[in-house]
Amino acid sequence: MKELREICKVNGLKGYSKYKHNELIKFAAENLKISLPKLKATVEELSEQRLVSKIKDSEDYVLRKVVNIESYDNELITATVGNHKLKLYNFGTEDFSYLCDGKCPEYIYRVKHGRSPFCKHYPAVIAELIYEEKLDPTLTQPNFISGQRLEAVQEIVEKRRKEDGIVKSSGRNIEDSLKNIREDILEISCKNDALAREKYHETAEKVFKTLVDECFQLLEYETVFNRRNEGWDLLLIGTNAPKPYMVVVNCKPADSGSYGTHRNPNFVSNLKSQCIDMCKEQLMGVYRDYVKYMVVVAPDFNQDVIQLIPEFNEISGGVKLSLLPISTLLYLVENYRENPILTHYNSECLFKKDIITTEDVDELFKKSEEHIEELTSKARKVLRDRMTEISKHNTDSCYIKMDEVFLQRTLEEVISTLNPYLLKQGMSEFTGVKNVNINHDYYLLWERVLKGLTEEFTEILREQSLLQIQRSALKEDVIRYLGI
């Protein structure tokens, strides 16, 4: 249905039924003014991209390490993918065939009837074979897997090897992620399937979810990506906050450019089920209390959605619902990449809003500036107080004299002013040794604090240089020995 609607839309056809399959087929057949070769090429391209998308769906099995190759030889390969058992016969030959157990509806209703060459469990097995170096695709061509399909499989293998430390990662590709978000996220949020398929080889819904995930990663949140088709889409973890919190995210692309509930009368109950039943209640112990917010991300929101926020808040058991237009999220990400001064502690206030606006983002950056100035001021005051204390009694014309005890006490007090916002203090449960965990994502905040401390320390030295006339210990000794 989705591909049929896209063909009609691209060719300027209007007036067709969006919901009745047979009527749409008849309408397209009677009204499409397109040559048969071009139509065939379009269908083949759509079919190819669907298979590439199916391969990408298999990634989760490989990354979660639930693919197990039980036996491998030229005639038979047996494997399990999660709860599914597969048997591959005569792999790499023209006589190839495979079986996926009866629990796989895709195999039963599509593969067995010739509607698709494979289910999503098959490429997971191929990826695992390549990962374990039991298969070299340059020597043995995997059946049904070549071209873009093979590239998609090898991307999965590469990602697994990086996560396992077998291949050294070159680091986060922040610039490319930001470039894609800037160029595409607004269009993708409006269900531009042509762009999603051409550039990302996925449906617009999946690409939108991926781009939103990348947005929050660029904001330094740890994210959990739900690869299932049902339930919530993302889980944000505010790990660096003094009291960690979690945000359940639901991504709602809308081809009209504005998301409304006219097609979903169970909007509130569905959100509550996704947030509470499918996420919060699945966690254990104290982690349940970390789930404090739910956010719906969409191109924009109709008034009927906004009016339902109080109803959700009333039945959610303390979880707060917020609406986040994609333009606001993009504005937040771009501002953060230019000036990365936000912390999870400060950013939490956004999720307490009913609908998050660009004005809220501006206010957040203002509060963050005030917060870092406050932290810097406290750290500078501690340093000045301690230095003033020691300089009164331990300074001559050359030196302010400090011992190890003083230095350690001063450092600990300065560190305490930054805890728990820029670092976290703790103690090893095995050795009892104190430790400090520094948040490296807050490097710009650290630069501001350390620059302030450097300025304060330099100013104290300058003041002492102008004030002190007491003779140095060396001069005292020289005078004493010379008897002058």
C-alpha cells in the first residue's frame, strides 16, 4: 500500500483511496500514464530497497549476540537467531534453499509463497558467518545477498567488530550526523519516502526514528534504540545528572506536517501503555523511579494533541508528558553544537514543559550560562580563601610556602564545589580509595572553570608580589653567615 501510494503521488495522481487495497490497485492501473518498462524499473527499485531495509532490521540480532552458528559445512548450515532455528542447504550454490522454523510468520506467508527471497533472520546468519570468518563473500557469494544488500550486511559486521573492539573505531562522526540532520530531518518528519529510500535505504518512519536518536546523542544523552515495531521508540538516559533520569520517546512523523489524534482515538492510553507497561514496568527496582518523562517528537502538533497532555499526566503515575516539535529539536542541537554548555542537570527542565519551544531553549542556555558562572565563582572563592589563609603566615619575598596536606585539602574543596554537576566523587568499594569521575562531555564547562581558577590564582600571586617585603629564607641565611 505504501509503495502504491508513493507511485501515485510521484506521478501526480489524486483522488485515490488511501485505505482500500484493491481500489488503489485498480485506480493506479487505469490512471498511471507511465510506460511499462519505467513502471517495472520503479517496482524493482522499491522491492530492492525493501530487502535492504529487511537486512538492516536484522542488525539487532547480531549486535545483541543472539545469533549462534551450531554447525557449518558445504551441505548444511544450522543456526539459531533468538528463538528461531534456521537450516541452510547447499549454501552458495544454485541448489540453495533454507528453512526458518514455524514461528516466523514472514517465512511462512512471504518466503514460502515466493513473495520474498528471505526473512530478516537469514541475513543475520550471513552477518554472523562473516563476523566469525567462516564465510568470505569475495570467495563465496551468499545466496540472495549481493550489491547493496551485501553492503548492508557488511555494515552490520563492521559495527559489531567496533563494539567488540576487534576494529578500532575512528570515533564519533559528529559532523556527518549533524549534516544529515540539518539537511533531512524536516523532510523525513513529513514522510518523504523517496528521500528516505534513496539516501538511507529505509522507510521514512525508520529514518525519522534514527535521526531523532542521533539528535539526542549529539546532546550527549545515552540512548536505547527500540528496534521492535511496537511500543516506544527511544529511551534517553540522563546519566550525568546528579539524580539520573530517563525519558521515553515516541516518534510521530506526519505527512501533513502536523500530528493530530483524529486517526488515533486511543492516543493517551497507547502512550501510557508504551511508557508504563512496555518500559517502566519492565525495569527493576530503583530504575523504575528513573523514568520521569515521556516526549512525543513530531513535525508539529495540532491543538487536539496539546489538550490531551493533562489527561496523560493524570493516569501516568507521575510521568510527565511533553511535546517536542522537530524544528525545536533541530534548533536545540544546532545551538548546543555551537556552544556545548548544557548539562543533563540543566536540560531536565525542558521535559517539564507541556510543549517545548525555541524560547524554552533560549532560556535554557541563559540558565546554563548563569549556572557555570555560579560554579566558577564558588571554585574561585574556595581557592582565594585557602590561599589567603596560607599566605598570611607562610610567605616571603619569593614564595608562598605550601605543604602536601594544604594542597590536598585545597584541591578537595575545589572539587567539592563542582560535584555533582561536572564530576562525581565516590569511593572504591574494594579498596576504600576516594575517586573522582570527570564528565568529559562537559569539556567547554571545564575550560571555563579552569580558566577562572587560573585567573584567580594568577591574581593572588600578583597581589602577593606587590604586597610582600619580608626577606626570603635564603637572604636570612646569607646575612647570618656573613655576620652583617
